[in-house]
Amino acid sequence: MPLMIPDKKGRLSWREALKFINKCPVCGSVYATDRARLFAEEEQANLIHISCANCQSNFIAMVLVLGHGLSTIGMVSDLNYDDAKKMHALAPIAIDEMIEGHKIIQEEKFLLKIT
Ligand SMILES: [Zn+2]
């Protein structure tokens, strides 16, 4: 297990999580960790975005700083850094909007209406 180094206040940085997120899940190339960028920061959770230099796939990870440890949850995404930052700033989709969207998709000739 890689050594985790706390900052001067004894906290772990989201950059410590990059020791664990070190390979692209799509092509297996080793990430250049300087390509990782923070796009949202909250009290204990940080959202980071990494683009693979080899296959250009994008990866988004939520890094939780919990006391003296880190936890990460990640997913492959089609969002680039700017899109991820914009989408994060939007209000969450409400249940009523989901239901309305489902109804619209079910309408007759839906595909003709959107083209
Ligand atoms: Zn890759």
C-alpha cells in the first residue's frame, strides 16, 4: 500500500487518492497524475477528473477524506473537464422531471419530433 502523507494540519489531500487511481480503466495505461484536476470541493468530498493521455477516455472520481483515510468511487465518463464542471453546478434532476421525460420519450413519433 502506498504511503499516504497528511498536510501540515494532519489532513489527507485528494491528491493522495491518485496513488490508488493510477491506471486508465479503459486501456490500462498509467495515468500522468498531473492531468488530474479538481472540479468540485466540498467539506469531505472532492470530485476529480482525469483524461487518459493514451485513449482520451475520461474518468471521474469522488474522493472522500475520512479522518486518517481516503475512500474513492469512480466511473468512466464521456464528459470532459469543462462539461463535468458545468454539469456539477446544475441543479439535480427532480423526480417529476424524470417522469415527464419518460412520458415524452414514449410519445408517438418522438424521434421525428426531435430531429
Ligand atoms: Zn486509456
